Amino acid sequence: MSGLSPSSGSTNGGDTITINGTNLADTKAVTFGRNPAHFGVIDSNTVTAITPPSPAGPADMTVTTPGGTATDPGAFTYQAPPGG
């Protein structure tokens, strides 16, 4: 993986994240912390994922493909929504 954008979002989840890298065409799973995310493969270099709900703070993002698993420690930061 070479990065994700945006790198922060709501503790409520539901944020669309773009993940960039190589050999992503056969992505099998995306997780934020230990929580699985719904995702879609755009092409071999791009995957989009919808963040699941999580407590505030940094979360590791993990992408699993047939070639292995890559984890980006603390790549995504969950933030409490305003007033919440």
C-alpha cells in the first residue's frame, strides 16, 4: 500500500476511503483496527472502502490479497463527531 485518503473520519463510520497501492485487483479483505470494512476494487492500484464504526483514536488499516497481508499501523484516525 502506498497510502489512503482521507486519513481521518468519524467514529460513526461510513466514510469513503481511497486506498492506493499495487497488486490490489484481487483484494480479499480490508479492515480498520479489527473491524471489517465494505470495499470495492477500482483497479489494480485502487480500492475504496467504507469505514466501520470505531472508538476515537488511531486504527491500523489492513489489506489482504492472495499475495499476503499488508498493515499500515495507525493509518486512519477516528474522530468523535462535533457535539458527540
